[in-house]
Amino acid sequence: MDGCLKIHNAVSTTITSPVFSKKSANFRVFTVKCSSDGALSGVVERPWKVADARLVLEDGSIWKAKSFGARGTQVGEVVFNTSLTGYQEIITDPSYAGQFVLMTNPHIGNTGVNFGDEESMQCFLAGLVIRSLSISTSNWRCKETLGDYLAERNIMGIYDVDTRAITRRLREDGSLIGVLSTENSKSDEELLEMSRTWDIVGVDLISGVSCKSPYEWIDRTASDWEFNDNGRNKETFNVVAYDFGIKHNILRRLASYGCKITVVPSTWPASETLKMKPDGVLFSNGPGDPSAVPYAVKAVKELIGKIPIFGICMGHQLLGQALGGKTFKMKFGHHGGNHPVRNLRNGCVEISAQNHNYAVDPKSLPEGVEVTHVNLNDGSCAGLASSKMKLMSLQYHPEASPGPHDSDPGLVGASERNELKSKMDQGSLPSKSIGEGLKD
């Protein structure tokens, strides 16, 4: 009969349209295939995924969502990231250890995943929170979907959740501890208790992401992606890089400028570094609270004034503490690829990639330490330097290319070594770059 829904104990359901006569050439028949088990039981399975996950925040709010990636229960600090792209670099950045990353860009997963954009050998974040998960991938470099990638690495993800509302809450109340769960056996009250009894402040997260023994790094930026080859095929500096959760692209950019790099663990003694007689030392980015790693601050203190030093993010914060300054936890931190930073020496503005929850208090720094960069969103310290002590640091990622290459001069420029030495001998660093020069 026209217009009726015929349900059989088979795997198909036929729907005919009452609008057209069977004698009409435009008559259409639609067949919807359903689960055979559902048809036999009289219940047709829904053709869409239903909510099967909960995000419970410590403020008592509960957010229903759909899961992808791994399943289970995980606790972490919820932060939001304002990047429009680069989700693969984000989920492989060791600095996100212990955190749920909420992407403010609503559509995630459309370019899939490739293995050339990874910033580390594994994922360290606690989970990924997004608004819309792409149902397909479209990129010539894609090797697998985002969901499969996270599942293989035991990382939880949720989608179809109101990320705008959660972001507003984080901006108003600050970063919150949350629990993500797909387990129906756990009550909302149990998950809320977990969120209120777990803390990330004062926890050493660096030791869990650092390498265990020294190794040599030789990989450079691939020629297809290279945009500044001034230092290629030249030998410039021997660099010791402390791994507090170092990103691969930092090492690739340094190597592309000709640096010979030895990566050492976060607990590597300063005395051993001095024995290696490097031209300079890099203190890398990393997760968590800089006050929770006194052993790293000790190493920085013992190297200051003895060898040129460059710090990035966590390295910047550790330098601030080693110099006698103080660090503090920000309300919701800086996470994104679109943060404007002003270079106070030349007035130029860079579009920077940032990922940190702590900042250096510039008022606590001793005389002779210069604040070289400030974040234009909130005025926080984004760079330090001291020509006398031959050190410099940035509270953002010069290798991340968000501007697209505004900050790359922050890494070593071999061609300007002579200019740098002359400037440092005169007691001043070149204004165009804070990080040019691991060699005196």
C-alpha cells in the first residue's frame, strides 16, 4: 500500500512515497537497510550514535557527549585551545600531559592524521574535547582517521558537546579539573568526587615525558617544507638540549640551521653538561608546574653565566625562577596558534603559538634582566634576556610557524654569528631576535 512502512524480519525496510502514482515515471522506492537483530526483535537500531560519555567538571556541571578514540575513565585539567588547525601537533605535544584539550574551532578531524606532523613519539594529553567530529577525511597526506589514531594510543575523545559554553566557563572560572568517562557503572557523584580530589598543581609532570638517556638528534626540516636554508649544510653550534618534553620541530629547526644537538634527560647534572663543552644550552618546553621540579631549577642555576642559554616555555619559566624571580599559575593559560606578542626592542608584533599555564612575574626579576617580549592579550611576560649572563628565553614556540614564520628568527641564525658576537661584546643583543646566539 502506498505511503506505508513495511517492516519484515529481514534486513531491509521499504518506504514508498504517496506523492507519486505507481504508474508515474517519477515513482520512487527507497530501501533502508537496518540491523537484522533489531528487526527480528521488533526494535530498529538508530542510524546515528547516541550520547555514551560524560564530562564532569569540579564545579558540578555534567556534560553529555559522544565518545571516540579510547574508552574508560580519565581525570585531567581542562584547558581550551584557540588554534584553527594543527590538532595533530597539539595531541602529540608533551606539554599537554595531564590535560584535556578543548578545541574552540568546531570542526576537527577533516584532514585526518599523518605521521610526519607528530611532535613526539606518543600522545601525552589526557583527552580531546571537540564540537564536531568530521565524518570523512580529505587530505593527500592522510594515513588514518583521528578516531583510529587516538584509539590506538589509548587516548579518549568526546564530541557533540557544547564547547562554546565550556570555554566561557573556563574563561570566567579558570581552568577546571574534569573527569571523562564512558563507564555507566560510575555514578555522577563518583566522577565529581574524583575531579575534586585530583590536582595538577605541584606535580612533577616533566619526569614522565622526558627521555631516559642522552641521544643525538640529526633530523632536519624536510626540504619540501624549508623556508630558510641559510644554515643548511653548515656546521655552527654544538648544543645540549634539556628534554623537559621537547617538541620534535624545535630540534628539526635547530638542526636545519646547522646545529649539532645532544638531547639529555631532565635530570641531567649541570656538571656533566659542562664536561661536554657545548657552545650553548637549550632548556625546552614541558608540562606542568615549574615549581614542582627543583632539580631542573638547580641545573639552570649552575649553568647561568658559564655558558649561553636559550629557554622556551618551561625553559623560560625555569630561567625566571633560577634568576630569583617568581612564577604563578594563570587563570586559564595561553593555548593556541594565534597569540600576538610584541618585541619591545623593535616594536614588531609576532603571531605566536603558545601553550602554558604558568608565567614569570616580571616585577620579581632582579636588576639586569630585561623583559623583551610581552603578550598583547594580557600584558604577561613573553621573553627575557640578559647580555651580561648571556641568556635569553621565550614564553612561546618560535618553531611552530603560526604567523607563518614570524618567530623562526628566535632560533639560531648561523649567518649572524659574527654580528651577534660583536653586539654581545658591546653589551647588547641584536634587536631583531631574542634567540639568535647560543655561542658567544
